[in-house]
Amino acid sequence: MTNVNSKKGVIGILTGGGDVPGLNPAIRAVTIRAIREGYQVVGIRRGWAGLVEMIRDNKVDNRDNFQFLTEDIVNRSGRTGGTFLHSSRTRPSHVKKNDVPDHLKDKYNAEVNDLTPEVLKNLDYLGIDYLIPIGGDDTLSYGVRLYKEGVKVIAIPKTMDNDVPGTDYCIGFSTCVTRTIAMTNALRTSAGSHERFMVLEIFGRYAGFTAVLPTMAGSANRCVIPEYKFNIELLTELLTQDRFKNPSRYSVLLVSEGAMFEGGEMVFKDRTTDAYGHAKLGGIGDLVSEELKKLSPKFNNGRKIDIINQKLGYLVRCGDPDAIDSIVPMAYGNLALDLVLQGIHGRLVVLKNGRYDNVPLDIITSTKKIVNVEKFYNTERLRPHYKSFEMKPLFIMTSELS
């Protein structure tokens, strides 16, 4: 059963995972082009949650689960950050018993439930011909699952960590780097005034792109990333040397939230996990700050060096998109519609070596995208390599590990 009518067909669009600037421009691009080509667009609300919690009954109010999109709706939000469709980290293939919607509890009562059959029925109920999920590797990995179930999926990569495989660029990354550089530079006045180490913890669970690139751009002296476990004594020595060389007597360190001490593991806030099994990270910046302060006398003639410890967190993912995160989502949305018009699906729209393209969707689940330490990170200096930029893409580090 379908409750929508259209000339050519129906396109569903959703956003999942963390918010980033650039999501609304992508939704706008898909919607405007689709409507002008004769399609109806359905916005699925709250990511995959909207397709899990829907009730297939025309008498039921499903406004929290989906809405029909118009040019007026998307034009109002298209220049803003976040996602007006809202988001979630729901994983329909692994729904915990307590999270199963009330109307499905009789049918699904295991400790962990696969609600994919309901998602498929809901897509059919909405009459969706093509589904365009916008998200990171977690959100899009479920898109791969739906594609294998027969859904016509075309995916758009989004994550400020820039770690979706197969593409050099994910929506949100440029704004994240821009904000990180700007806020780091702003905080320098306090670090210099008090002659301190400045430690800034930033997002980056498994990949350190958001730490390496701002450091490469000169916003920090050193960075530590998830791909390489760092020695805290070496880090303290290097930062002390940086501080001594600086006329204002301060030095700056960027710490990825997934960074790990040599011999240690990731630092978690608590034991709770999201639907994808990820524990909430947080606290590595605090631990690094404590150790730097404790070890600093060893490298500073017996004198302790105080710390400015700041977690940038959501400050780098909020607000309006920058120029790149306004242009790339527009292009990605139109690339997705090009594929729809050609009857092509099972693809991920990408940027490769500065050119827009598309690749097979299953690349998302077949590999990982992380910083190539040998190629881009100097483990002796705990900072990026500054060499061999010729023929590199705009953001230097490609999607390839080789």
C-alpha cells in the first residue's frame, strides 16, 4: 500500500548519525532536482528510526517519522547547519528489546531484534522507489544491507571524521577543519598569556584526519591520532621544546578522541554503547593533560608547566556550513539524481582526486579508511609529514591506504 502519488516515482531521503554542516544543502539539492524531474520526495525523519517506528495505517499520525518535501521547505533550511530531518544512531538490524516500538513488541521480543522486515514493508508502504541515505560508515552500512535486500539505494557520504571508505571527501569535514583551526588560533591568546601547554581534544574515533590536517595547516605543534599509540614522555619532551622555541612560551597539541597511550587502549566515558556497539569516548584529553603536567619538570629544568585543557566537541560540528560544505553537498545531491535518472543504484557518490564520481556501494563495508601513518604521519615527531604534495588532492590524504 502506498499513500503518495507522483508522476515518475518516489525518492526517500534520510540523514543518520552525528549532525554536520552540509546535510541540509544536500537534502535541498536532492529535493529540488527530483521535484523538477517529476519525482515526489519523502523525507524520513530521525534517520533509520523513522523507518523502524512507522505504523502502516493511514489513520495514524506519522509526522514524527516522515514528511513530504517541497522546494519551499528545503529552501528555508538549505543554507543552515544540522539536519532539519533530524537524526539518530538507530540500527534496524540490531534493535535492543527495550527499544522495539510498542506496536511491534509482541512480534519482536528477543534481547536483540532484526527489524529489517518492518523497514522493507514501510518503504513499500511509502511507495519509495529509490532511497538516498546520507551518513557515515555506520549509517551507510545498513544502506548496504537494504541494497542486498533489493532496495534501490544511492548513498551520500557524510562525516566530519572524513573516514567513509571510497571517497576523498565526506560532507562536514571542511567545516570541522575550518572551525578547529579558528578556535585553536583564538585560544592561543590564553595559552600565550599564561605560558602553558594547550591541549585540545577533538572528534576522531578511528581516524585522525581532523587532527592531522589542522596541524599540517599550522594550528598546532603536535597531534596524536588513533592510528598510532604515542609515547607520553616523547610527547612531553617535544611540546616542551616547542614551548621554549616560542617567544610567547606556549605550545599546542591536538588530541583525537580515539588516541591511545603506548601500551594503553581507548578512553571511554562509561560502559554504555550506541546501536552500532560504539562506547562513548571522552577523557583522553584530560588524561594527556594530567600526564603532561606531571612529566613537564623532567624536561623543563624541574619546573612544572601548567595546562589549558579544552574539549572542542560539538563546537566544530554546529552552525552553518563553510563554502566547501555548501558546494560539495549540492554536487553530491545532483550526482545522486543523475544516477536515479539513469536507473542506476547500488552506488556511493564520491570525490576522487578532485573529481566527482560514483563507486560500488559495498566499498563501505569492504574496507576501512584511516590515516596512512607511514605516508602522512611522522611517528618520531608526532606530527604530519611535510613532503610530497605534488599531485595530491585538495585535502592531501586520499581514501587509499597504499
